[in-house]
Amino acid sequence: MTGNARPLSGLDPAIAARLKRSVDGLVPAIAQQYDTGEVLMLGWMDDEALHRTLTSGRCTYWSRSREEYWVKGETSGHAQHVKSVALDCDADALLVKVDQVGPACHTGTRTCFDADVLPLGQ
Amino acid sequence: MTGNARPLSGLDPAIAARLKRSVDGLVPAIAQQYDTGEVLMLGWMDDEALHRTLTSGRCTYWSRSREEYWVKGETSGHAQHVKSVALDCDADALLVKVDQVGPACHTGTRTCFDADVLPLGQ
């Protein structure tokens, strides 16, 4: 289930060697507000997006729909300033603690998980 | 980038019709401790795992390595009791708020993101 690294990434080779990618070469990245603990959104990173996130101080994702890098807030102004980045125990998921400017969701809500709570017990 | 639903799922067809799956048919599910806000782990759900999570009160994932359903805590006792389940704005990620019994991580740490913080700015 592990995809290959994409070429031309600036990611530290020691991190790249450990990263376990999904079949599409991507790793899910959870963005969490660093002080309140709110889970803001889930994005996807390839090696280069992770490299840019670690080195630029701004969350950078790979957009699966647009197939391009996407600096969160670049057009909306709703940036995510990176506080910390952690890999999980299996090295196949990332937790990025951020300071979110404004709403995280493109719909204008604070998080992307605010609007669609599913019914339990059915 | 959207996979097909697996057959024989008991998931409500109205939810299944909205769910956007990765190429492997899975959706990433973030498990968060409902009261402290800790992000505990990230697992993967197909339609049937989501159905079981919604109806059984216990988090159920699809194990990509073992290729089988996996009720969290079934062998370890470290269950996740489901408090709420939300889909994100794109219907391609899940946030499951849980009450975690004991450590969430198989390594014995509280969360799967405790041990491997990556260096910034390099």
C-alpha cells in the first residue's frame, strides 16, 4: 500500500526514507489549532509539500483536485502558521499544529468538520 | 481520485452516495479525544467500517496492512467509544470524537503522534 516518493523533492532524505505514502504517493495531514485543540481540516502532502511546510512556516498541501501545490491562505488570506509537525508511529500520517488565521474552511466555517455530523445508531 | 464503494456495505445509501473515497476505496478517519481535544490517531475506513462505527458505538477501521476490519481495542482493551462522527466539507475525511480507554497507540503512548516531532526550518 506504499507509494513511491515523487522526484525532485527537497525533503530531508532521512525523513523521506521513513515516510510511508498511500498508493497515490500522498500522506494525510491533520491541521489542528495549536492552542484550542480544534481539528481544522485534513489535507494531503507529498514529500515536497511536507518539505515546504517544514521550512517555510506555512502549511502547504497537494491539491488532489487541482493537482498542484497549495499554500493554505495564499488566495483567501486564511493562512496556517506552522507551530509543530509530527509523524505518527507508522510514519503514514502527519499532525500539523498551526495557528489558523480566520476560518479554516472554504465555506467560511471555523473548521471543515462543523457542518455535517452523521447520525449514530442507525 | 475517487474510488468505488466496496460491495456488501450496510452503510446508509444516502451517506454512501456522498462519500468521496481515495483511490483505494478508503477515507481517512481522525480519532480525537472528545473532551481534551487530543488527536489520538488516524485510521482508515471503507463504507462498512464507517457503518459499523456509526451503529456499534465502537470505532472500527480497515487495516491496510492486515487487510481486515479492526475494532479498536478488541485485543488490547484500549477501545474507542464513539461520541460523534462528522464528514468534512468535501466528504472525503472523517472526524470521530471518542472516549479513548487507555493509550491509543500500540506503542503504549497516549497518542500515535507523541514520539516523532519533525524539525522545522531545515
